[in-house]
Amino acid sequence: MLPLMIFHCIVIGLLLVLGILFFCGKGSFLIAGYNTLPKEEKSCLDQKSLCKFMGKLMFLLAGCWLIITLGSFFGMIPLLMIGLILFIAAIVAAAVYANTGNRFQK
């Protein structure tokens, strides 16, 4: 049980560190897709707002993972499933939101 809790804490910590990094407008090189764009296309995107969005997403994912951790720790499978469903839904919703409406264009 202890190794599992350590794993959960590491995942939450990693998500929080990434959230802080992105929210401060840094770490755009860690965003998949953005880091592979040519310089011409990168100049058309608002890097600051994209990083802020990714930071908020990381904080949301850390919260979802906290729910998963609590469900795992207390042996509450429904709570664990709710956290997992929220985690997946947040990722899908963020992907749809980020890729529609030209939200991050300058």
C-alpha cells in the first residue's frame, strides 16, 4: 500500500510542478505539438495564453488524481472511478477546446 501511495504523491507533485511552470508562462517546449511547430507557425500562436491554459489543465488533472488517490487509499472504488472518469474527461475536453475556435492565435 505504501509504494502505491508514494506513486500517487509523485504523480500529484509532478502535475502541480508542471502546472506552476506552465502557469508562469514557461515550459512551452514541454507542450506536445507546440514544440514541433516551425518558427513561422509558432510566431502565429500566443505562447503565454497557451501556457496558462496548460497550467490550469495540469492543476485540474492534479485535482482529479487526488480524487483517484483518495479512492485508492480508502478502498472506495466508486470514488476512484469518478476520479478516473473526470481525469479522462478533462483531457478530452481540453484537447477539443484547444483545437477548436483558434483560441490561441495572436
